[in-house]
Amino acid sequence: MKKTLLLIVFAICYHISFGQQKTIITTDINNFWTAYANIIATTDSAKQIEYINNLYINKGTPGLKALMEVRNYTAQSFINAINRYPNYWKSIKNNTLKADSYAKDIDKAIASLSKLYPLKPASIYFSIGALRTGGTTLNDKVLIGAEISMADEKTNSTELQNDFPHLPNYFGTNPIKGLIFTNTHEYVHTQQKTTIGNVLLAQVVLEGVAEFLAEKALNVNSPNEPIAYGKNNDAKIKVAFEKEMFSPSVSNWLYNNANNQFKQRDLGYYIGYAICARYYEQARDKKLAIKEMIELDYNNESELTAFVEKSTYFDQPLNVYKEAFEKSRPKVIGIKEFTNNSQNVDPNTKIVTLYFSQPMNVNYRGFDFGPAGEKNVLMVQRVIGFSDDKKSFSFEVNLVPDRIYQSVATERFRNENGFPLMPYLINFKTDK
């Protein structure tokens, strides 16, 4: 009897403790503004760093630590942003201080989401970042960058136009009005197997799942501009996306600026959303369809392909688009100074020039180690750059005799349409 009573007491205490656990944590916001007040009161850079560390970062929640990790924020990142955009910070402060007032509605939204799918617990952290995200996740944490997600059309964005050209337009859409939706979208990400897709199609589907299920949970239309734009321009957006869906680069479709043919950023959200909407519409068992969306292994190509093809969003089998994409990618077609894989390259060679099959975007390039590792890497001593026709790229090297050299010209090289290079192994040995 005593043992039974103890178990009952323990169960009651556990229930009370769990019920008191906060889902939404906003303490970082007040800490930031305390640090901010001290920072703007001095021009001493050392003191500014001391204030942001002691009054904000060191007191930070696990959410702030996670936000800094995923966006590579440092103490200096915050100081730079505070000093560079004074009018912006003055205009955003009052909105961010309203975060607690949204807690009840966010809790209600997550409860609605839980009716669609049995959720794993996650926490939502409102922090102040340095203008690189309005919302993201890390494991079981939703990370809200309140300085972006709580902006509205009255937020002063004039100082941001050069460094963050997308933000003035975004603020004009009153993102604070979509704050409940943003939190619901991000909460879905905490339930998925990953938030990083290894190809564009995987990334847009995992974003589309979050966007579509936020709509279903809240019974509202997405407030995000790319969704409305996509619905009105589906056919031409789809044609453009079909050419790139197997690209490892998402830069033309996600987390991008509006410098594309549609003059609209983040259209990958729409593509993923449209795929999920079609999948759901055709499913007989709606609850099962939602489960399949969330539990999909986005980086398993066969699973992803089966899911997307079942949606019937695209007109042809996905392998047709994949083959076309691979054929369209730029390639390295040769090296000017020697034949690749040569075993007797002159060690006095000072320049290496790569020839490409297509004109390249001069703003992108990248090299990595070859299979032989760092000790055999072909180091770039100085970048000479692209030729006038953009079809070759030259750089200076410093070779020694009787040595194997390797480097990979990576997918960070892109053609003028943003298609990534087929990786190319530069491999040779110098003469004795």
C-alpha cells in the first residue's frame, strides 16, 4: 500500500512538473536590450564586446547558443550590427518586447498541429540575432530571430538596403502578422529526420512539408509571398525548376535574393508546398499522408522519388529530369599547361589554367582536397581569375619536383545560369 501511494505521489509530481515546463522562452530578448543600452552608451570597442558577452551571450538560453551555432554568430557579429544600423534597432525594439504576448497563441497552434501528428516535445526560443534568420531549428529547438520575424512595415530598413537587400521588401509584408505561422512551420522541422537536403528537390520538399502542414494546422493560407506568387505562376515556375531539381545548390530557389527571372525570392518553398498539396489531395488516408510527409527520409533518393512521383506534380518521371540536368552541367574539358593525370609535369610550371565547357559565373569558385588528402593538395598561391570569355580560370602555383598533386575543382564553380560544375579531380605528378 505504501509503495502504491508513493508511486501515485511521484506520478502527480511528475505531471505537475511537466505541465509547468515552458514551451516558449523569451528571456534572451530583455537581456539583449540591456546589453544594447550599455553598448550604444560607449564607443570603446573593448567595452562593447564585454557588454555583449556578459549581459547577453553568457546569460543566453540554450536557444541563443544554438542560434549562434547555426548562423555562425560571434560577439563581434552583434556589435557590428548594432553599430551599423542604429535607426533600425530603435525601430524594432518595441515589437520584439511583445514576444511574450504571442505565447498563448503559439501554444494553441502547436496543440492544433499535434492533432495532425503525434509530436515529439520541442522548445521555442525567441532571441535577437544579427539579421541572418527570422526562424530556423536545431534538433528539438525552434530558434526565432525576433529582429526579423517581428518586424513590420513601420520598421526602419533604410540602413539595411545594401547589406540585406531582401529585408526592406520582406518587412513590407508585415512578418510579425505571420509570427504564429512561422513558429508552426519551424516546429514541423523539429519533427523531421533532417533539415538539410542533399539536393535541391530534397530541400524544397522538406520546406514544403513544413509550409503545408502549418496551413493545415492553423486552417489559414500561408502569409508568405512566394506561396501566393507561385499559385499564380505555377506553370512557368515549374518549367524553370525542372531544370535544376537535382542540383546540389539551392541558391536559385531558397534563402536567396530576388535576382532571378521571376524577381521573387524563395520560390522553392512554393514548389515543395505544391508537391505536398498534390500528395495530400490524392491521398485516401489524410492522416497517413501527413505521417508520410513528416517521416520521409528526404535524402534517400528512392524514397524521395517515390513520394514526389506519387504526387503527380511533375509531368515526367524524375529520372528524365535528372539525366537532363547532368547533361546541362558545365565541365572542365582540359588543362592548358599539361595533360591531366600526367606523371612528368615540369616542376617549373607557375600557372594552371582550367578550360570549361560553358561560360562561368565569375563570382563563384572553389577547390577541395583530392583522395590523397591535404598533404598532396595543389595550393593556389594567387588567383589570376577568369578569362574575358569566362570559359577559363587561371591561378598561380608553386610546385616541387617528384611529388603527386591533387585538388578537386568543386561544385562551387557555377555557370552563368547557376548550374554547378561537375566536380573535376586535378591529378598529376611532377618530374624529378
